[in-house]
Amino acid sequence: MFGNLKRVITLSLLVSAAGPVLAASAPVSDLNDSISTASGQSETNAQRLQRLLNNSNRVQARLQQQVDSQETELSSLRGTIERNNYEMKQMVERQRQLFIEMDKLRTEVNNLKSSPAASSIAATGSPAAVSSAAIQASGDEQTAYQSAVDLILKDRNYDGAITAFKDFQTKYPNSGYAGNAHYWLGQLYFAKKQDVDSAKSFASVVSDKDSTKRADALVKLGDIAKRNNNVKAANKYYQQVIKEYPNSSAAKLAQSNL
């Protein structure tokens, strides 16, 4: 009996000792479930954060593309504005040169009207270079030349003046005004940026060694070469003017262009 009592006490002690262990086993299972749940929630947040980050990168890339596109458009507009400003300056300079020559021509025309002898001086610019052909020019010839000049000075009809001077050259190829007609055609073509025709007209003037417009025509040939980025040819013409006409206003102009 004593032995049975001893077994009962021993079993009681074992049960009392196992109770806390059994009680603690349940929280361990719950804790594992909690960790698993928390781990799943953390993974979802990471994916969500990655998705937001990817969206942000795409938006940033799109904005950068827009900025790059706008910078390209601004550069293009800036280039267009600079080109337009340059062309406008060139146009103003061509007009200024034409007006200067028109003032010279106006003076010549006034002299032309003042006396019959002065008409030939007006055509060449110097009494020493007056040709007998100019002095003996017919009334029709002088009228034709004067009409072409009036289209420039009075009407500002430059296209009409080109036609008139070309007709004059056809009708009076040996006229004493032929050199002047070539020179003014060169000026008119130069103002219209028709450089090939302009160069031909000025070259015709240069070919006449006695023409008082020769120095000015050489300068203009230099200007045409310079405008077409042929610096070597331009300097050649300018230096020729300085060498052959050292004390002329054309030489001063050529020197300023070197």
C-alpha cells in the first residue's frame, strides 16, 4: 500500500511538472503563426514600395524626356532667331550700300541735267575719262539711260530698272553709258543676292581699264567673294584696289574689309 501511495505521489508530481510545459506549448504555435503572418505582410509592403518606386522612375524619365525635348526646341528657335538676325543685318547692309550708290547716281543725274557736256561726266564720274561716244550719245540713248536711272531713284522699281538697263545694253551695246549700265546692274543684282549675275556685271566694268567705276566694281567683286566665304579671292580683289587706286575712296573701303 505504501508502494501504491508512492506511485500516486510520483504521478502527481509529474503531472504538476508537465502542466506549465503543456500550457507554454500553445503560445509557441501562436507565435509561429504570428511571425508567418507578419512576414507575409512585410513582403506585400516591399512589393508595394517597389511598385511605387518603379512608377516614380517612369514619371521622372517622362519628365526628363519632356525637358530634353523642350531644350531641343529652344536650341532650334535660338538658331532660327540668330539666323534671321544675321540675314536682317545683311539685308540692311545691302540696302545701305544701295542707297549710298543711289545718292551718287542722283548727283550724277543732276549734273546730267545741268548741261550737255556734264551728261557724259555724270555717266563716268570724271571729266578726264569722258568718252567721245558718251558726248555724242543720241537723244534716244540718253532718254533710255535716264529712264532706267529714274526707275531706281524716283520709283524704287528695282526689278523694272534691271529690265530697263538690260534693254539699254541690247539697243546700245557701244554706248558711252554701257559701263555705268553694267555697274548699276551689278548693284541691283547684288542687292537681290543674285551673286552670279552681279559678278558678271561687275566683271564687265573691270574689263574696261578706262572706266571710273572700275575701282568700285573691284570692291564689289571682293564683297561678293566674301559673302560666299571665299576669303582668299575677296582679299585678292581688295588688295588689287589698294594697289591700283591707292588714294581712292574705294581703296579705303577695301582696306577696311581686309
